[in-house]
Amino acid sequence: MNKENISILVISNDPDTISLVENFAENILHSDLSLSVCGHDCKDIQKLISSEYIDLVVYDLIDLDSMTFKTANLLLSNAISILFLIEDENVNTLINSDLDFHLVDFLRKPVLKGILEHKVEVYLKNILQKKASEYLLRAYDESVIASKTNLKGIITYTSQAFCDISEYTKEELLGKAHNIVRHPDTPPEVYKGLWDTIKAGNQWRGEIKNIKKNGGFYWVRVTVSPEFNYNGEIIGYNSIRQDISPQKYIEQVSLIDHLTQVYNKKYYDEVMKKEVDSASRYEYVLSLLMVDIDHFKDVNDTYGHLIGDKVLQQFANVLIENTRKSDIVSRIGGEEFAIIISNDTMESACAFAEKLRKSIASHQFEVVNNVTASIGISSYIKGDTVETLFKRVDDAMYEAKHNGRDCVVRV
């Protein structure tokens, strides 16, 4: 039987008691409630509760003998509530027994129909409330990506939904630090900001990329809240997450150049503004490279646009293979690519540009064999805007063209 339904079992050999329960049960039964009847044989009862989920037993006692207590303990061990119908002389024996009275109640016989009906209705209300609470807890556990940690960030609770999305079991997550799902792409500054906020007793919200057990990743929108004791002291942290991977996928697709699969001009514009702002605020080195394929019009005119597209795709691959994960490679024009290099010295960026130029020149492209590129490079100067830095790099790239191509010009 489904645990979501309510099931009442009547244990009685008395036709009058069975008839009494069946008659009033007709008034309260509905589609989610069922009634079963069984005799006092312990084996029959054990067989019944092993095959069906029982919420309440109306137990019509004949005598409080050892077999009765054995049956009662069997029911209680399965967390089944018992309503005893008992002779008055046996009440004290029942009360003084070792039965768990959290799940036990009784009515003295002879039992009036109205009293029994009222008592069972009270049970039903409590059972329905408990099932509703269990349903909500189960729904929360299955659908909400949630966890709790202690002050050191060690996981003390995790929902099943967290396990499902991360592909770790609860046993693998409990007792571990939250960095078990930390993706290397997430900047350390994000976590520093998170910890600074929650340690100060405030709530933190943000978007984080996490890593799965199998090496894949997922994106979540996170809310982390401190948990306080009665003295106002922080005793741990609660986290609620929303899976935003589909939205992030769509967002990423809109920022990717369809042909070359590197970032597009839209993404370049967004990142460049943030990088220039950061370079101005934190005074770190920001370098920009403009890479333009030499004589690309000749490729299209000689071999056709399909081959030209192939060259662009392979050219983008060469750029990706020769840049770091922290570098931003974007296609900003037909055969023009920009590479944003942050937090590096100008000398190092220039050495990288020269190495990249040689890698392009030595690469064997399909059909056309070899192509070269002209590269302009410059670094952020105090007071620069996105436009002034771009113009300087663009001018350097055209100077490389005028200098015979296949070279790097730094300004």
C-alpha cells in the first residue's frame, strides 16, 4: 500500500467491535483511507504489516498476556500507533507496562460508537498532519539544493537534491569541506567575498560554478545565511541553491561566435569594460592583443569562403591552444581576434605575443598550408578607457601590417 494513503487495521475477533468500526468508518472513509480486519494471531498480523503500510491499529484486547505484548511491541517497532479497546480491570496493567506510550492510547470497554469515532478522527487528523509534514520535508529534500555547515565550512547536512546535482552521495559529502564542489574556474575573490559577508553576520547572494564528482560542472544561484543561537552568536551557515545551468548555457551560447567557438564581440565588450575598471581600481597590469590574419582576403578569393571559414576555425583553435584558461580570446571582426591578458607583466605579455606569432606561422592549415598574423599589443595606462586602449592596440596592429606583416608591434 502507498505510504501516502491512510490505513487502519482492526485486530479483533469480536463481530460487534468489527461491525462498530466498519459502520462509523463508512462516514469518514475517503479515497485515501482504507480499513482492514485481522484476528489476534501474531503470525497473521506480522504477515499483514510486512506487506501493507499501516498507520493505526484499533486493538480489541481479550487479555493482556505475553502474546498480546509481543504483538504490541511488533506494531510499535514499526512505528504504528495503537488504540487499545480494553476492559477496565486491565487498564493499570497496560499503564504500568513497558510499552512506548508515545504511540499508545486506550478506551475502556464497552466503547460507545461516538467516543470511538471521535478518538479515531483525532488520530486521522494527526496522521494527516504528520504525512503532510513528511511530504513537505521529502519534497524539500528532493527538490531544494540545500546544505548546512559548521563555522569551518564542514558540511553537516545535505539534501538529496544537492547529492543529485553534484553526483556525490550524502556519505561522501557529510563531514567534508564545501570546496569538494569548488570549480577551479571560480575566482578566489568570490569565496573571499562570501566568507567576509557571512562571518560578519550578513546574508550573501551570488552565482557560482560548481564541479561534479565526474568532472562536469553546473551553475547555481546561491543564498548563504548565518545561523544564530539564542545569544546571537553564529553557530553555522545554511545554503540554498537554485540550478541555473540551463540559463547559463543559453547565456554562454549568446556570447560565443558560432563559426570559431571563441567569444564574440558582445562578450569582449562586456569583459573589457570590467577589466579596464578593475585595472584602474586595483592598479594591476592589463594587456590587450589584436591579432589579424595576414592576406585573408586572398584566401577567400583563391580558395572560396568555405575554405576561408575552415581557416578561421583552425586559427581560433591555435589561439586557444596557445593561451591560458584565464586569457579571454574573442573574435571581434571578420579575421580579427582580440586576446585579453590580465594580471601579467607587459614583458611577459610581449613574450607571449611573439610565441603566439611563431605558433601561428608554423601551423599547418588545411588546404592553404601556412598563414601568418600581424599582432598589436599594449597595456593599460592610468586614465585609459576601453576606447583609448583599443585604439592604441589597433594602431599597433596596423603598424605591424605596414612593417611587412607576420610581426608583433608594442605601443
